[in-house]
Amino acid sequence: NPFLGSFSFNSANFCFFTSGSILKSFQVTQCNLSQARYLTLINPVRGRDFWADKRVSPLISQYQLIESRDFSATWLLQYEALIDKELLGEIGKFNSRQELGLFLEVTEGFARQARVNYPPGFDWSNPRALFLSGYSRAERRRLIDFVFKVFKTQFGYYPKSVGAWWIDSYSLDYMKKKYDIRGALIVADQRTTDDYGVWGQWWGVSYYPSKKNILVPAS
């Protein structure tokens, strides 16, 4: 399956929001859910090494469902999806209501191309290998700069939305300052679903994230 799923969010402003098991942020002018409520569909797209069905038909079917209902959606592309010419060909057919962003999972190929040492002996899903937080700050900057450059080479602009099951505060702040990202998606509370736990964030409430801990609001 190329997708981790399609998720929906109530969202407004430069805040984090949770709905179900996913967290999303946006930047607009005010933070008032009673006046600004809307739905955002998020489709993370991994490279085809992770797909059971290697054909592009799952991507096409997902898009057709969204287009037939005249929905907007955000498609977060992993590095391997960014360099897949067949996938890019289909993504190039998306209408103007579809937003493209980055899915910031680190793979061995991604790390190698960014000239970052990928930790040996870890399963691909281990947070030490998968997330930016598993690397030094200098390595995080190198990974981020490299994949943002690849995205811009493919689409002619830098993305405004990013996502991963976890993004550390340093990486998020770096992307906000250097690339002016507007939205960030991470997983909501989970203790034992994978080999790591994320716990303590606010649920169903928009907020400005703290630069020290994105799970809680800034003062």
C-alpha cells in the first residue's frame, strides 16, 4: 500500500490540530475554530519499495476518488516517490486543487544521496533510522536541504507542508525559518503501535506549537 492513509483535520491558523490519530498545522491569520473550520485530506505517498502492488494504479484510484468529489487534498511525497518518473507523471496530471508536500521519512537511499551516514543494523522503521531526530542537527539540516532541493527541482517551488510520524522541534523550526513551511503533520498519541511512543499532545484543539516541544502549545 503506497499510502499510510487518508486523514481529515479541523484546521485554522498557524496552529497544530488533532483529529483521530493525526496532527496537522496551518498558518493563516486567526486561531478561531468556531469561525474557520474546514477539512484537509492528507495522503502520504511512500516510494514503491514499500508497495505490495507495484503498479501506479493505487495512486490513480486514490486521486480519482478525490477528484470525482471535487475535493482538495495534500499529497506528501517521500524521497523515493520524488524520483520515480512514472509516479511523477501521474502526479503531474493532478488538478490545481491538489497540494504537494514532503513526507520526511529517512531511507537508506535518501541518506546516501544527502551524504549522511545511515545507521547500520536497524530495521527501516526504527526511529533511530527513520526520523530526522535520529541524526545529529548538522545531519538533519543536510537531509532537509537536500530533499527540499529535490522537490524544487521537480516542481519549481519549495513545499509548504511536510509530515512524518514524528518531526522534532529543531527540524520543524529550521524548516519554518529557512523554507517558510505552513503545515506539519505528525502522529497523535500512541504508546505501543510501533517501536516508539508519542504521548502527551493536545487533542482536537488548535494551538501554536512550542519550539521546545511540538506536542504542547507555546506560551
